[in-house]
Amino acid sequence: MSSPAPPARALARALDNSEPLVGLLQRVRLSQARLAAVAQLLPAGLRGEVRAGPLDDAAWVLLVSNAAAAAKLRQLLPAMTTALAQQGFVGPAVKIKVLPRG
């Protein structure tokens, strides 16, 4: 009798077999890749405040912890957009959203 698959493997298999989940996982990975592509543009103190958020046809969202971080990030949008294009990430506009406290 074989032992049950470890939970991580069972989850990976379920993700691989579900078309909607595969698409979601691809968008999550693309969002993270986009953040990695612009991370070097972020000041060291800001890097820990920014997380990759949702990515869809309309926008790529960067999630930040506070309004000051959002303001600084907005100043960096032109440079980030250029860096993304240079690395082959064309398409939706970058949006910034402050996460609610709690």
C-alpha cells in the first residue's frame, strides 16, 4: 500500500489540473517577476514596503503599506515603466494601492 502524497504535492497536482487555477498561478508568477524586474529601482528602505499585487488585462497593482511609500512609488512610475518595457514586460498600466491597516 502506498503512502498518501504529501500535501504540497497534492496541491501542486490540483493546481496543474485546474485551468482557472493554472491561469491564476501564472498571473501571480508574472506579477512577482515584474516586481523583481523593477526592484533595483526602489530605494532600499522602500523595498520592504512594496508587494506584488494582482495582474490582469487592465492593470498591474503594487501593494504598499502606507501613503508615504505610495507617494514615493508614484514618483518612480516613469522609470519603472521604462525598465519593465526594456525587460519585455509590456502592457497594463502600473497602479499603486495602499493596503488597509489591520
